[in-house]
Amino acid sequence: MIGIDIFSGVGGMSLGALMAGIDVKFAVENDKHTVETFLTNHKGITMINDDIQNLHSIPMKSNKDSTILFGGPPCQGFSYSNQRTRNKNNTKNWLFKEFVRVTKLWQPDWFVLENVSGILHTEKGFFLEQILNDFHNIGYTLNYNLCNATDFGVPQKRARFFLVGSKYGIKFEFPDAEKQQTITVKDAIDDLPFLTNGANHDKLEYKSGANSTYAKALRGKSNYSFCNNVTRNSDLVIERYKYIPQGGNWENIPNHLMSNYKDHSRCHDGIYYRLKENEPSVVIGNYRKNMLIHPTENRGLSVREAARLQSFPDWFVFKGTVGFQQQQVGNAVPPLLAKAIFNKICSYQ
């Protein structure tokens, strides 16, 4: 099966597709920093670094190849955390039209569109109805579902919307949750190096052997941890961290340490949240902005720790400044979640 990844980001979906045996040939991504990360890790895939609206032709497929188009149009406008832009006036909310256009242009046998769960309810389901109608009108049989990453071996409570379409009348059945032990934060990151506030180490030795099957799998044959970069927080922020237990948040911080907030009681639950080591992580999104805290150390998460919680293997490195790396990790589709979807599609071949 031949694949094309549009709105590719760093290639979380491409990685999942490759693990499922799909031959990903091309990718399209507009952001130059993200493209650098993609090309560093996916050397066999041709990258088109351009606005998707400028894509007007796609290499022809051979008659013997099955084809699949996949990707995740920008989702910030559908996010529950972005209330001011969850409406029809946000132009980015209409980029799914480009996905439809490219699908019509290439006519793949299958497509997979991924997005945040908020797409189901934005504008009372208006966008979902538009998307379903557009794909139906170009001849695809559709099914959609919310899939939680924890059900497929990812140590993160991350529900994502997937819409799968078949050109040949197949109504895709989503994979069942995998029967396995839930992967915890400790399982995922316990072997990674001790770090301090503001750490910036491209390469460090692991602090211990792999303490779980999950960590062992992501380490592979590597003897080193890469991208051990942590945001440097102020002394005041680090002092706040000291008061927060696992599972706690800003509410555990003494009022005198929150005096620079006009009204700190209006902070949402995810601000200053310390991860629970014996449970899967909360969503790894904009974890720098949310001040997500390491479960046992008084600092933010490193890029590698966040990548582990997203199910990226340790050889997968992120490029750009720490801020760009953090954004790339948070925006990505967990590869193991993508792999489960692609495995199921391949089972129809």
C-alpha cells in the first residue's frame, strides 16, 4: 500500500503507517522547523515544504498499488481549550476542505483524517456534518470514531477523532482496544536521565536499564537519550512546584506565591499539574504553557519525556529551539495509535 501524509507535522502518522507496512512516499507540511524534524527522521520520504493550497498534482499510482491518503488538518480551532476560535470565522477551521480537495485529486483507495475530539461538537456539529457530506459527495464510504491512545499501548489519556473512508464501499470497523496492561508514566520515563530546571542536553546516557517492556521497545538498540531539553522556569515557578503533589495542580500552591495572577482562582485544572507516576499521563499538548510537572522532580517535562509519553522511539529526534521541539511533540499523533488504525486498514487488503 502506497501512502501520502498531508498536514504531516513531524510524521507521527507516517511513523505509524510505516510500522504497519505502508510505503509512505510523500508528505506535505508548511512549517519549516517541523519539516526539518520530519526529514531528519524520515529520510526515504519525499517532503513537499509548501502550503497545501499550492498542491495541484500528485504522482500517478500504478494499477497494482493500493493507496492511502492520511493527515491531520490544523486542529487548534476545534480544541476545547480555544473557545474564542471554535467557530466558522476561523479560517483554519476550513482547512479540511483542502484534505477533501486532495482526496478528490488523487482518488486514493482509503483515507484517514485525524483531529481533536472537539471537532464533533464545534458549532454544534456543523463542521463534522460538512466534512461527512463533502467526502460522501466524492464517493467515499465513511466511518468515524474517537480512539483513546491508552487503549493501544500509549501511556497517555488522549482521545483523537479519526474519520476513515473507503473508495470501494467498505465500511471500516475500528480496532478494538488492545488487551494489555495499561502503560504508566513511570513505565514510560523512569529510565530517562535525571535533569534540572533549564537542562539542555542533546545526548545523555540513560540513568538505568529499561524498567518496562514499553521503555525497552522505545529504546531499541540506543545507549543514549536524545533531546533532554527542559524549559527554564523562574525561581518563583520552581518554588510553586514544590507544593504540588502527584495529581495536584495550582490549587495546591499557597496564595502568597500566586500574587502576580490577577485572579489565580480562574486557572483551569491543567495548569501546574503534576503527573501521577502510576497512571497514564494527561494529554501532552502545549505542556510548556500548561506548566506540566515531572512526577518526582521539581521541573517541567523534557522533550524526550514528552516524546516517550507520545510513543515516539528514542531514535526520533526533534529539531529547532526547545519551544519548537515542545510544540512539535505536543501536536503529533501518537505513532502507536496511528499504527493500530493502519493495521486494521491493511487487514482489508
